[in-house]
Amino acid sequence: MIAWTIYLTFAGAVIVLLLPRAFARWIALLAATAGFVVTLVTFFRPDVDLGHFTTVVRVPWIPALGMNYHLALDGISLTLILVTGLAAISAILFSWDVSERAKEFFFWLLLVVGGSYGVFLSADLFLLFLFYELVIVPKYFLIAIFGSTNKEYGAMKLTLYSFFGGALVFLGVIAAYVAGGSFDINQLSQFQFPSQLQWWAFPVLFLGFAVLAGIWPLHTWAPTGHVAAPTAGSMLLAGIVMKLGAYAALRVAMNLFPEGFRMWRTTFAVLAVIGIVYAAAVALRQRDLKFVIGYSSVSHMGFVLLGLTTANVFGVSGAVLQMFSHGVIGALLFAVAGTMIYRRTHTRDLDALAAMNLRRALPFAAFTFVVASAASMGIPGFSGFAAEITILIGVWKAYPAAVWVVGAGMVLVAAFTLRALKRSFFDDGLGSAALSAAAPGLSAGKISESSRDGRAALAPITVPEKVGAALLMFATVAVGFYPKILLDRIQPAVEAMRFLR
């Protein structure tokens, strides 16, 4: 059944274009929900072997080159398919009032989701690369057409970085095929590649994928792309797209070239640690709320990459759990910043937001941001804590000294998160005159002149926004209190990975 996540999503994208615009959002929601339901059914089926990358579909595609339409599933891919469905449904709900070029908007959105499902399920190396590159095109159009701040620049920068990483990936894919004689990932993972090939092919392949995961210093596309993207685009970038790179680095680079991984893992661990601390420090200096969250995503993805380099079950399992956790939390943070706040106030400047007393004007948004901030900081009871503590146990086993540096990064994460939370919702309002000066984008009609504290009379949070936020909050709390539900599916698949043998 799990293959239907791809088919239903792409079918939804086509139907969106064929039917009248009034049906676009409903078709998109139906397609995303159907894919999520299929995932849930598979997730709770007791007869599914999640400890091995088990074939789901295998059909000859290009026999002359040994290419097959080959899909497979294990606990790692199922976890990431689950967060893809969550992020997709929430992104559509937070885009419910999109009216301009709505058919195109939801078409591109569903293509991103369908391509991501394809990456997580692909067991053929060329098929994985095809889906991986397919995601780039709709990402560009979502940002370039429907974005805001420097949208053309942000879209082009993201695309160029993606194509650069894709070029490295393509080189590694060809090297694996020529040496191993197959595109089948399961077959290649059993093939003993020469040490000389692994020495250069692993860093090329890993770095190519890690570009999309926001590895330092090739991370700058991420904050720029997040800020330029519409809310749904930011939610998909944080919730799904950045996970494609980390997942493929694990599934392909590390599993196919284990000897090369052992040669280079310390180097990439250092880059991951730098990324955690550097991105957190830069986030502390940002005034645009979306830039704060964008650099936060880079810092949290640094935990994912660091966990992967530990080469032990705790660290790698924690990295996969962090992919799920950050997918949910990052999407929730961008939903608050992009829709609940920016769409109503027309500003993301923290000084301007501090003048608006949004805690009283938008109480549900304030509550949601508190929950998302607590989860992002790794407070116990949320998925962020379960993921980061699992990663840190693995890091302690592999690189004890790195734990102290990462600890400093976590302090910085708490600092910029609390700063953004306070400035956005918990500073005292400055009165209507100060509000007008701080946020000139607000029209006079939106400012309550009769209000004693001068806060803006903003539109209330809509039902679709509340449902989308509740879905993501439930996910981070549920996994925070019971991480076993995911770890029991992730760990057997991690233990089967070749680089751990």
C-alpha cells in the first residue's frame, strides 16, 4: 500500500490542474490526507518487516542499463514518510486562503510532496536521483512565484545550491554503478567497493546530499530560501526537503561506502559541530523572525549530521528521530511566523512585533509559539528532547569532547529562541503611535485607536490554521512522551545498516 503515497499525491497534482480553481485546496487536502492515511495503516501493521529495506514494488524500467522501478520500505523510510504526510497536510491548511493562482500553487506543492515520497521509498539509485532532482523544480516555482522577500534571489540561490549538490551526487551515482554494475541499492550495499574508490566517492556523495541538509559552510541557501518562500514553502523546506539530503546521505553514501565513511566521518562531524554553534550564534543576532527560524533549522540539522557521523546505533537512531522531530517543529515555527503573524501584521521585524502586544491580539498564536519554542529548545516532554538526548548519548560514545561544544550550542539555541519568543509575544505594547512607527506596513484601519494598549485589531486565527497547528503540536508531544513508538521502528533498520557491521 505504501507506494500509493506517491501515486495519490501525483494524481492529486494533475486533478488540481484539470478542475476549477475553487476545488484546488480541497483536492490538495484530500490527496495529502489519503497519502497520510495509507502511511498510518502501514505504520501500525504488525506484519510489515521494518528491520530491513524490503521490496514493495519492482518492475523493469530500463533493462539495458539495469534500472528498475524499485520501491522498498524499512523503519527509517517509514518514519520520514510519516513526517512528510504531517507536514503536507499542515502546509495545505495554512495555505487555505491562497486565492491568486491557487491551482498552480497547490500543483507545485503536491509535486514537492510526491517527489519526497519517491526519494524515501526508492531502492534503485537512479530512481532515487530522479525523484531527488524532481523536487528542485517545484521548489523554485513555489518561491519565485508565491514568495515575498527577495523571492527571485532566494529561489535562484536555493536552486543553484541544489544543482551543485546534485552534480556531486550524480558523479557518485555513476561511480557506484560503474564499479558495482547495478543501480539496486540493496545489491550495492553488499558489494565490496575498492578502498581507493571509497576514499573519494564517499565525500563526494555525502557532501552532495548534505548540501540539501544545510551542512556548514554550504548552508546559506537555507535561511535565504526560508525567508523568501511562502509559508507552505518554508514548512515543506524545513519539514521535508532538508530531510531528503540527510536521509540520502545515510541510505546511499554511508551504506554503500562504509570504509570511506570511516575515513571521513570525523571531518564531517567537525563540520556538523561548527554548523550547530555557528548557526545558533547567527540566529541570536537576527531581527527578522523568519531568519531566526531559518538559522535555527540549520543548527538543528547539524544535530542530524552529527548523529549520523557517530556510527553507532544511538547516534544514528537519534539522527533519524531528529529528522522527524525537526520536520514537525520547524514546520510549526514557520507556520506561526509566516501565516499567524506575518499575514496579519505584514512584518516579521522583532522590534515591530514587540510593539504590538500580540499575546493579547493573537492568544492562540502565542500559545502555539510557546509550544513550538519549548520543543525546539529540547524541553522534556517534546520530541526535540527525545531526539537530542539520543544523539548526545551516541556522540558521547564517539566524540566525548564534542559534547561540551554542542552543549554550548544548545545554550545559544535556548537564547535565540527565548529572545524571539519574548520579542514576538511577551514584550509590553508601546501604544498605537509607537506601533504605527514600528510597523508602517500596517494600515491605519488595522490599528485599534480605541484600544488602551494600542494593540492591532487583527483577524482571528482561522479554523484551518488551528487544525494544522494542533496536528503538529500533537505529533511533537506524542513522540516526546512516547518516543518508543518511533525508535522501535527506527533502531532495527539502523542495526541492519552495513556501516555498523
